[in-house]
Amino acid sequence: MAVSNETSELKAGTGAAQAAPGAKLSALFAGTMGPLIGLALLCLALALTTDTFLTFRNILNVLDQVTVLGIMAIGMTLVILIGGIDLSVGSVLALASMVMGYVAYPDYLNLGVPVGIAAALVVAALCGLVSGLLVTVTKLPPFIATLAMMSVARGLANMITDGSQIVGFPDWFTNLSIARHFGFLSVTVGLMIVLAIVFAIFLNYRATGRSLYAIGGSAEVARLSGIPVKSLTNWVYAICGLLAGLAGIVLAARLDSVQPSSGVGYELDTIAAVVIGGASLSGGIGSIGGTAIGVLIIGVLRNGLNLLGVSPFIQQVVIGVVIALAVATDTWRRRRQ
């Protein structure tokens, strides 16, 4: 009877979400007031302590720096919403970028950058799909499944060129992250913004997007209500892998090179950005708007510490403290609820 009642409530909630296409735009940023205040205070503190933080050039620099993290964090938001985790995104980023370089570079397959990009995205999506299948078919915990994929993807990335980097791509490719249209917007930053808007709308105004919240709230209740939990879980991990691969392509455009050591530690920053933005590691709570704020907090914090001349080692400590505080806040919030 209790499960039946929960199922009825879930169906009612899903129906309400479907019937609310005209809901206020503020719904896209629901529950992000705390992170937004934190970002504002951080910007204020850095504006008072540095002369260059609020300059137009530095703001553009921050946007450029968070592009890779921002694209990866969108996929991680979907995974965390369903109560999962993906530790493989940094390694998948490296593998995808190496595949692109191997397919495109004249010294290897020499099939051109567009074909290399397509191959990289396919490989990245397959990595994510395999992680999803390990979770849904073999019943491995997401932590273990994606930890295994992290090791496999990193190993494959090193095997492609025996650990060597690939340097030098066509000018049109590197200009995607350098050339500024309308005086401020690069193609890569524009891509991140478009993806954020598309996925925010998907999560808030599409039945499938709302179903991800239901899965994170209770996978069993979601299954009983008719939601294809296993199928959506596989798709979510595949999309997360795809976006990690896309982030690897963006990173290659920024650096004009690819190397198998790329993306080390990126999974931690990605998870941190999502959690700092208000998502719950237990699933069912989070938003793309909150993740965007979390990404900006990490980007602004790193940029500000660099401007202040803080040692990179101390920066790691500061970021770690911020992550701990974000998770502690999430735990405290769930206990109150």
C-alpha cells in the first residue's frame, strides 16, 4: 500500500511537470540561491583584493577556462540526478582526444579533423554506455563500474600512440577557441552556453527529464510507475561519456595538442561543480543552472587565486575545503528534510 501511494504521488508529480510548459524561467535555477550568493561574495572579495579581476579581458579568460569543465559538468549533473556517479570522465576525455588526433593527424590515419571528431564522440559515448550497462546489467555499484572504466579508458588512451602526444591541428580548429565573435564570444564558449540551455530546458520541461529526478528519488518507485529506469540509466551514462568526449575536443582546440595524460583529476572538479551547485549525491536534487553556478565558483576561485599569486598546491587545498563544505552542506540539508 505504501509503494502504491508513492507511485500515485510520483505519477501526479510527473503529470504536473508535463502540464507546466509555461512555468517561470526561474524554475531553471530553483534551489540555487545559496550557491549564487556564494559566487557573488567570492566575486566581491576578489574585486576588492585584486585590480584586474573585474576587467573585461579577465572575465573572458574565466569563461574560456571553465568551458571544458562546464561541458563535462552538464553530463555529470544527469548522472548525479539519477543517484549515480561517473569517475571515468577525465579518462574518457583523454581517450576521445587521442582518438581524434590519431584519426585526423597526417602521421597516423590522416582522415581529417571532422572525421576524427566524429570518431572521438562515438568512442566516448560507447565508453559511457558500457559504464551504464555495467551498472544496469551486471549490477555493479556506479563507483566500481566507472572506476573500472576510468582505468580502461586511460590505458587505451596511452596505447593509441604508446604514450606520445600529438601536436598541431589546422588553424580553423584552434580558432574555435581563440577567435571571438561579436568581440567576446568564442565558438567553444558558445557551445557550452547552448548545451547548458538545451539540457536545462530538457530537465525542466520534458517528461523524460523529469523522470531522471524520479529515478534519483527512488528507482524502484520510478520503475513501478512505468519509467524505463534501466534504459534511461544507460542513456544518461552514454550522454555523460559523449559530453566528456566533446570536452576533450574543446581542450584539444584550446591547447592545439592532445595527450594521454589529459583530464587527470577532472572527474573530481566535475563532481565538485555539480555538488557545489546544489545537487545531492544521493540523487533527485540538482539543476543545470546550479551546476553552471558551481562551475563558475570553481573557475572564479582558481582565477582569483592565480591573480593573488597563491601557490598551486595551496589552491588544491582550498578547492578541497570548498568541496568538503559543499558535501557537508548537502548532508545537513538532507538531514533537515
